[in-house]
Amino acid sequence: MVSTGAAERAWCVVVPHDATGARLARHRLADELAGVVPPMLLADLVAVLAELVGNAVRHADPLPGGVVRVAWRLRTSTEGQQVQLRVTDGGAVGEPRVRAADPDAIDGRGLHIVSGLADRWGVERDGLGQSVWAEFDPTDAARPDLVAAG
């Protein structure tokens, strides 16, 4: 058996199902991962988390207690760091999907941002509601700016 020497850190917080929840989630993520991941990766993580929580607040029901659950996992190995963000809400009618937005539209670009910044994203449903997740693999050779800590 070969050991990869991987270490994992995970966080989970609940925030209010409103605009203050999105702000709290962004600040908590930034505080926890500042100095742990490269600054450009952290900026992408904060932007994607803001979109995911914002979408949960605008388009989905809250979890019991009027909250949204926000989680992130950081895995560090000899190959680099991988980060997963996950936002769980009470569910919505229809599945989150990228949609076409008119250039003059004031909204409708959130999942375009998520898709452009994250390496992968998706939706999972369970008995409580739905989770929208995004994964970042900064060891990707196409993103050398995210590999070296700054």
C-alpha cells in the first residue's frame, strides 16, 4: 500500500437564508483559508461561494430553521491542493442550471461564473433538499497562477 501523505481539513457552518448569510459565508471562508491557499485561488473560492449562497437565497427554500448550510473541504497532498465548496438549501423547483443571459440582463450569470472558475460543479439532492457543489483542482497545468502560493 502506498501512502499519498494527504491531509484533509473541513469546515461546515450554517448561515441565515438571506443576504447577510452570503456575506457571513464569504468572510468565514476568506478568514479560514487566507494564507492556506494561494491568493488567486482564494479570490475564486470567495466569488464562487458568493454565487452559490446568493443562488440558494434567491431561488431555493431554506433548510429547517431558516438557514443554508455552507461547507468546504481542503485536501492537501504531494500533488497539490484540492478544494470543494458545497451549499445545501431546502431545494427549489427545478434544478440549478446555466442559462442564457441577455447582455442587458441584470442577473442570470451566476452559474456562468461558477462554471468558469471551478473545475467541476454539480447538484445533488437528498431528503433534506439540494446541495450545489464546486471543485477546484489548482494542480491543473492550465492554471499555473493557482499552483504556487503567493
